Amino acid sequence: MTRQFDPELLYVECSQCGQPILWGHGMTSRLLAMAGIDATALDERCVIVSEGCPACRPGETSFTTQVVRLGREKEGRQIQPAATN
């Protein structure tokens, strides 16, 4: 059985400050429809990146967004662990 990915589950992040962006239910589907993006072509590797957010650009209410599909690690490449300072 194949399940369709729910586009409302896409992670949304600000590319300027790195903050996650939360918006109302249905907003992702509306944005995808306005952009002409087929939601059935998306999966759990996709994220939405915003070119700003209310946290880093107070007073602005409209931001450019894009859907990005994250790639897989290349074969033979060592995964680097996160380091803390």
C-alpha cells in the first residue's frame, strides 16, 4: 500500500536566521497550488525555505519561499558528527 505524503508536514525554515516557521494549517497546500507545484511529487526529503521571517525582518509580512529536496549522502563519504563548543 502506497501512502501519499501530506504536504502540510513539510518543514519550513528561514534561510536568514535558521528559525523554524510555523503557519496555519492549509497554508503549505495553498502556497504549493499558487506556485503550480504538484504536491504528489513531494516527499519527506523536501523542505520549504523562506527568504526571511518575522523574527529577523520585523514589520515585513510577505517572504519569498522555495521548495528544496535534500539529497542523499554520496557513497564513500564519511558523515561528520556534530561538534559542540
